[in-house]
Amino acid sequence: MKSIPRFFRKSTHRLLLAAGALVWSILPLTAQEDIRLLVRGDDMGVSRSINAAAIAAYERGIVRSVEVMVPGAWFEEAAALLNERPDLDVGIHLTLTSEWKHVKWRPLTHCPSITDADGYFLPFVWKNQQLPDAGSITERNWNIEEIERELRAQIELALKKIPHISHLSEHMGCLRFSEETKQLVEKLAREYRLSVHTDDVKPFPSWSGNEVSAEQKAANLKRGIKRITPGTYLLVEHPAYDDLETQGMGHVGYENVAADRYGVFKALTDKDVSGQIDRRGIRLINYRDLISDK
């Protein structure tokens, strides 16, 4: 039997490669790679503007989990909104700080080691070099029993008001300042059966920031979505509306809170952003999905 001429062997090889590439390109993305994205909207309970924007970012955008701050003045409204939406994943945003100059919140319990002279939570966890006299937890002789009592009160009230809560998170990383507080979060998560782990989750590439314009935020977010590789990613942001309420929030070094967070909201609800997620076959997930992975 004569051998196949070299020309035909090469042509056949090229045709097979082309056919393989075509099949690969039309397979669903999940058959090629698995990209999952958890988009989280923080700080519900602080204001009506934040409550409304977080819900809209879920219903009209890509947010799939929201965090609620129990000491916030608008916690009760947040609870009502979330109970109307049992499919929306909710976390308790454990709170030990009150950072804004003109908007403050107090603890649910008596914890003088982490509050100021007026009974408000201290502004920061660590000393803020731009506001050296503002006060921070790590500059104080904080008491772990007081902290535990306060966290338990926040968790129990949240679970009473919003039964479908799935996890814990920390406002401003408020429990990462010592091994003792880190262990406390682990203990409370186990006791109340609320997940706290995101061990295998990658941080979404930086795309926002108060120095980035609203238009640039959306462009940066689309760029990040285009570039991420297989894996599970966590994107944490703070959607809000730019209104009189949010315009009252801020401190030295972060004065444009309303404009910044409205830019975040616009990016999270941008149709081109959602379209790019669909085109790449990226799966939007929540904390419940991470829990079910375990």
C-alpha cells in the first residue's frame, strides 16, 4: 500500500487542528474552564440609601450576597427588605467601629473598652495617621469579654430578625487585630453555624477606589472580568446612592463617599458588565454556594 503523500498528510493535520479548535470554541465555557464570581455588597443597615442601593444592585446588577450591620440606624428596614427576599444571601457584618465624622452608631451592649466618651464605637481598628486623635481599638486596653458579649448580641438580634442569614464577615476587618479576636470569630461561627471561611477564594483584581471616576470604575470592572482566569473570586464593594444622606458620610482622607459609592453602584448595575459576565460564561455565586462546596 502506497504511503499518503506528504502534502496530504500536512493538509489533513491542519484540518484536524482547525476542526478541534472549532469544537473547543463552541463548547460551553464551563467545559473549558470554571470561573465563579461572588459579588458582595456591604454596609446595609447604616442608611436608607445604602439599603436601597444594595437591593437594587442585587435585583438589577451582579451583587449576590449582602452584609448587614446590626448597630446601624436603618437595620430594621434592612431586615424587612431582606425578609422580602429570602433568595438573597445575607451575612452579618460584625461591627466594632464607627468611622464617619457625622454619622455614628453605638454598640448594643455596654463595652466601654472599645467606645469613646460619648458611647459611640471608636472610629478605627488601627491608628489612622491622617486622624491621629480619632481613636482606635488597638490603641486601647480592649477587653475580649466585652467584645464577645457585643458580637453575640449582634448575631442573635440579626438571626432573630433575618432567619436566612448564612455567614459572618467583619466591618473594616475589625477582628483581625489579634489572635484572640480571630479565634473568637471562629468560635462564634461554629456555635451559631454561620460560615466564615473563604479559604479557596481569590480576591478580585483591584478596580475601584475613591480616586477613580464613575466611568473609569465600570471600565476597570469590565477589564478585570475579561482578564480573570479559572477559579473562584470574591469582589467586595459598597454600593450607595449619591444623595443628601450619603453626602453626610466621610472623614479626612475620604471625603467623596457619596460620589465614590454611587460610581460603584453604577458599575455593579452596568449592562455591559453583566453582558461580559454572560459572554465569558462566568457563574455568579453567593456564600451559600461556597458552603455547599465543603
